[in-house]
Amino acid sequence: AGLNLGERKAKAEKMFGLMDVFLKNDAVSLQKDILDHVEFTVARSRFNFDDFEAYQALAHSVRDRLIERWHDTHQYFKKKDPKRLYFLSLEFLMGRSLTNSVINLGIQDQYADALSQLGFDYEVLAEQEGDAALGNGGLARLAACQMDSLATLDYPAWGYGLRYQYGLFRQIIVDGFQHEQPDFWLNFGNPWEIERVHVSYPVKFYGTVEEEVLNGKTCRVWIPAESVEAVAYDNPIPGYGTRNAINLRLWAAKPSDQYDMESYTTGDYINAIVNRQKAETISNVLYPDDRSYQGKELRLKQQYFFVSASLQDIIRRFKDLHNNFDEFPEKVALQINDTHPSIAIAEVMRVLVDEEHLDWSKAWGIACKIFSVTIHAVQPEALEKVPIDLLGSVLPRHLEIIYEINYCLMEELKKILGQDYDKLSRMSIIEEGAVKCIRMANLSLACCHTVNGVSRLHLETLKTRVFKDFYELWPQKFQFKTNGVTQRRWIVVSNPSLCSIISKWLGTEAWIRNVDLIAGLREYAEDPDLHAEWKNMKKVNKMRLAEYIETLTSVKVSLDAMFDVQIKRIHEYKRQLLNILGIIHRYDCIKNMDESDKRRVVPRVCIIGGKAAPGYEVAKKIIKLCHVVADKVNIDPDVGDLLKVVFIPDYNVSVAELVIPGTDLSQHLSTAGHEASGTGCMKFLMNGSLLLATADGSAVEIAEEIGAANMFLFGAKVDEVPALREKGTSLKGSLQFARVVRMVRDGHFGFKDYFKSLCDTVEEGKDFYLLGSDFASYLEAQAAADRAFVDQEKWTQMSILSTAGSGKFSSDRTIEEYAEQSWGIEPCKCPF
Ligand code: 8GP
């Protein structure tokens, strides 16, 4: 403040010259730090503190190191002033921070040493941390993986989102039924965030729009009626093998300082306070539906709240060093993660036109250069629509702006399409219908310079179905960037034994930053020494998983069995039901075998986990079905260790870190054309689990990388799906299918009435997700997996080839593609 632009630049330069590394990382310094934090941060005596307190002190000591790098990085960004990427997402599924941070900082061994001298076990302390679950599923975890890659690859990037008080609900299972409990993850404080009380912005809602004359020009002016304060909470994200640490800035809502004078003067003191408190509810809770939108007022307010605060922050940063908005697109790239933040487009227009007084066409030109969007869904019904009345009431000026954008769009389209009113109405941002709505996706399509799909197949679906009209008009906008996951979390953190094996056989740790090198394992895919180490690694991980299963469910499982896993959100299209019906078939076969046949059965532990959206009845019935089948199978003496069924409750990121390394076979069963990409499959692939999958989403590209012979593909292909739906021969298609559905229907596992409607969903003619027509092929793929498992050398070879072929599915590759093809940003590596 008070300094002009040149002075500010000079000051930044000077500050940069003062930069140094202050915190030391030898065991003694780390011990001292931890004890200081025990004493002064946690306020416990250093002679008496428990594991949780030790974890808190440890976390604070790591946090100090993160902050140091974070400051240096931002000072350097400021000096260099590169084009920055701003990643706007309503959801980030970060999971735990401790182990990931310590590994990325490269000081895990030092910490482990320091702690053991103090009488603590690093791994035990790491288990004290709860998950940060500010997201639902794939989209949100992808955002977290991408933040890790952005930091590691030294990109000048920021993440922006919401700091929900309650993350995704905790799933508890009572008598086999899912119940939801609030996830109050901030109860014991959160050492990974830094509250920035001085970084806060007012976000306005409601009110009216009036006309004003300014410098002889008539302008529209928004007179809001409510103001809520957005306060920043910063979460440093360290890169691996670099000093860079970038920022994930999450906004929390606080009551505004602007007192509602009226209520105070009228003496309505209590109500005035209650109203102020209400403001905080905006960032209270994450919506737990991962696909359907509900057009709720609170949801719209959440979206605008974080978008408005983020844009104020971004524009302030820009104005710090620039005073001409022509330069904005050279300095700013805005990525919209799915359509949820797309109100940002209208907000940028409002700021540029109403506040910065640019003319409309100039402002629109700027907006079109800065925005890109990624779509994560396939189903058109997953695309958000906001009722016009709602938008007009919460954000009256934005509604006007959207109308104006739509008017320009329609004029442009009419010139090209002429009188094709059907097409015009499909492409319009406004949907006319019983409830008039804004189509958020169309708003994004009208403005963004790039529209990304998340796998090659997904882009095809977007081009030929979901956004066909737009694709025909603007083919150059449409791209795909196949998703990826970070090998730092999904190998280095979660599977240390595999990590050492890879480094040992490749003779380098360089693959942790450049995962393409992992292909070097192919050379040793038949080496007996590697096989021995590999099998041992699997066994150790299976032991850990078996212990976890026993603690949670009291089911004892045999380590010789094939651990067969399906973990992901429960959805009809993901077909957990197909899995369970397959298990019932297996059970039925075993029951009808004589002892000599049984000896040939490959023992299985079938593990299913995942949350159902609270209002999604069919998904909840699938969870219950899994439990009743488990109850019957697991105690059946005819079956013994040949088959065990386990439902893992409360699936989340840290559970995944435990389950994936211990998996032999993982299942990805979506009806072809329904999974945009899938990212779980990539984590399993990296960990050497074999994949049993449909030719859907990224599985198609995985098959290309590792060779279809190294996985178990089954089921209808995308282009066969429509005809199969037409034919509607689900039950006739497979007698075996009819039989297992009948078992459920007839109450073989109890709860006959309860499961009736579930069985109806796969009844002939109604089987939208084609369980019936894919069943025979599914069983064949399962049989092929059994045969492969019998030959352990062959299996191990396939497993090695899976890991070796996983290089393409690193989020590092994805992020480099985005940086080059969508964002136009370059690395900016802090030189210390
Ligand atoms: C998911 C897709 O279902 C999955 O195929 C993909 O791999 C992942 O996004 C990352 O691209 N979609 C969602 O999680 C999703 O749409 N969630 C939204 C509403 C919260």
C-alpha cells in the first residue's frame, strides 16, 4: 500500500535477495522442533504426551518446513511474474497430508530417526491423522493428484476451493444398511492449513440491479442485499524433488463486518446475530451427490461464493503488478473443474464491464482467452442446470449478463445455422421448459477456448452425443487429456516395498519424477529374482490388508486366496450388482460341487467398498445385498476358505492406500460408454494388480499400453450398447443370470421384499445397464482370471507388466498436456 508499481517491484526484488534456508533437517534439529511444538503449540509437557499429541507436534514441525518453501516459492513467482494457472474446483479430496508431505520434502528417514530416539514410531503417528475429504469421488481425487503434479513440475499454479466444515459423510454400516454420519474433520484442529485472517473478501448476494449514468454512459449497477465474508485458509502443496510448494486456497464463510444497522437500531439484537451466523452456513457442508444436481439455492451460493472470492484474489494479484487488462490473458489461465464453477464466466464479465468499465466486446474477448473447462461426466443428466428464478434472485446481475451472453451466442449461431431452431434451442444457454433453466455447460462451451474430455473414449462421447452440436460448430475447441494419478501418493507413500523394488531394479529413483522410466521393468518381467521379491511384496501388503479386514469385520481371510477388489462410489452404472451376482454364481457353483471339484477352485476374497449417495435408494440396496450375501457365504462350512465376501465400510483415500497395494485383481465394470475415465484402475495398475474391466473410459488406453493379453477385458463395446438395449434380451441372454437373480428374488439371502425393486432394475426390458447381456462374458473373464492365478509365475509376470505399463497414467503427463495445450503456462522453478 502506498507504493507505486515500480516501487513494489523493487521491494519484491530486495526481499528476494534476503531469501535463505533457515530450518535444518538433521535428526537433532527435528527433535528439538517437535519438542518445541509439543510444549508451545500443543501445550503439553514434553515429559508427558501421547501419540496423538506427538502427531500434532510432528505435523506442526512439517508445516513449518512447508511454509518456508511456500514463502520462497511465492516470492519467486512474484519476482518472475509468469503466467499463472488458477484451478477452480468445488471439490478436492486430499486425504492425509503428513506422509505425503514428508516424502515430497525428502525428509522421511530423518523424521523417523528423530522420532524413534524420542520413543515414538513414525508410522504409528501417521495413522493418527484423519482424512481431509472435501470431495465425493473421482473428480475430487483427480484434482488432488493434479495439485501434486503441478507442484512437482514447478508450474506457477494455485488451487481454489471451499473449506467445508463437514466433508463427505462417514459411512457406518448397521445390520448391513448404510447410515451417514457427519464428518466434522476440523474437531481437533487442522495443522495443514494456515488461516489468513487478513486475506478476506466480501461476497455479495441478492438485491436489485439499477441503472446509473456514469461519465455520460448508462450502466447497470448491482445493489446487493447481503454480504458474506470469505476468509482464506491456505494449504501448502509441496512438490517432490523441488523446493517449490504451491498453494491450495480454500475459502470459509464468516459473517460480514458490515452490521445490519437496521436490526440493531430497531432493537432486534438477537435476530441480527442469528442472521449473521447464518452466513457461515455457506461453507458448512459438501453436497454428497456425485452425479445429480438439485438446483438448490445453497449450492448456487457455494459456487458463487468461492468463485467470487477467488476472482477478487486473482485480480488483486494481477493489479499488484499490472494496470492494463489487455495483459490479463498473458498472466492468467482459469481452469474450470467440471461445470460447477462456471458462474465464474459471468462474474469475470461483471467485474470487467461493471467495475473496470471495459466495453462488452473487449471484456468478452478477454474472457474467451482465459477460460478452459474439463468435463468429468458422460450422462447428460449430470450437467448442472440452475433454475432462472433462483439465479435471478441470488445473483440478479449475473442473470442479466448470462442473457446478454446468450443473445450474442444466438446471433452468432443464426448467422451460421440460419433458421435451424431445434439446434438453436439445444445450444442455447437458456433451457425453455416447465422450469426455465440456465445450462451451465452451455455457458462454459460458449466461452471456454478449450473443452476437455478425460479419456479418448470420453471425448468421442462428448463429440458424438453430449455436445454434438457444439462440436460440429467449433471442433477445434474439443480436446482430451487422459486422466492420471500421482505415483508419489499411489506408489511411494502407499506401497513402500514396491517403491524400493522399482528403484532397485531400475537402479534409480528418477522414476518418481519421471515415471516413463518405469517401463524399464519390462526387461525383467521374467526374472526369477524379481518374481521372488514381487511376490513377497504382494504377500506383505496382503497381510496388512487381511489384518485390517479382520479388525473391521471379524472375517478371517486366507493369504493364499486371490484378493479381488472393487472399491469406488456405488452406482448402477459402475455395476457393483454385476459383481455381487457373479459372487452368488460362484457360491452356487461351489455348493453344487463334489470334493474333488472343489480342490480345483481358486479361493477368492471378494472385497467391495464404497459410499452410496444418501438419497440413492438403489445404491443403498446394493450395499445391503453385499452384506446379506457375505453373511450367508462366510459361515457356510461347504465353502470355507474357497470364498469370502467382505464389505469395507467408510471407503476413503487412506483406506484406498491400504487396500490397493494388497489387491491381486481389481474390477472396473461400468457399462461401456458410462465411465468418463476412471482413475482407480490406474492406481491398481501402478501397484501391479491385474484389471478385470470393460472396454470403457481409460481402460481402453490401459489395454493399449500393457497389451490386452495382460488384463481381463469383457462385455459389450460402446458401439454395441444401443442395439443391445433395443433388443432387451437381458434374461434370456444368460440362463445363469436368470438363476442368480431368481435366488435373490426368492429370498435365498433373506430380505425378499426389500430386494424386489433391485431385482426389477435388471429385469428383461428394464436392464438399462446391460447386466444380463454382459453376464456370460463377465463369468468368462472371471474364469480366465482364475486360470491365470493358478500359474503364479505367469500371474507375477502380468503383474510386473502392469506396473511397467502404467507410466502413461501419471498425472504428471496429464498436467504437462494441460500446460501446453490448454493453459499456456511454463515451469517456474524456485532456485534454492
Ligand atoms: C468422475 C468420473 O465419473 C470418472 O470417470 C473420472 O475418472 C473422474 O471424474 C475424474 O475425471 N466424475 C465425478 O467424480 C463427478 O462427476 N463428480 C461430480 C459431481 C461431483
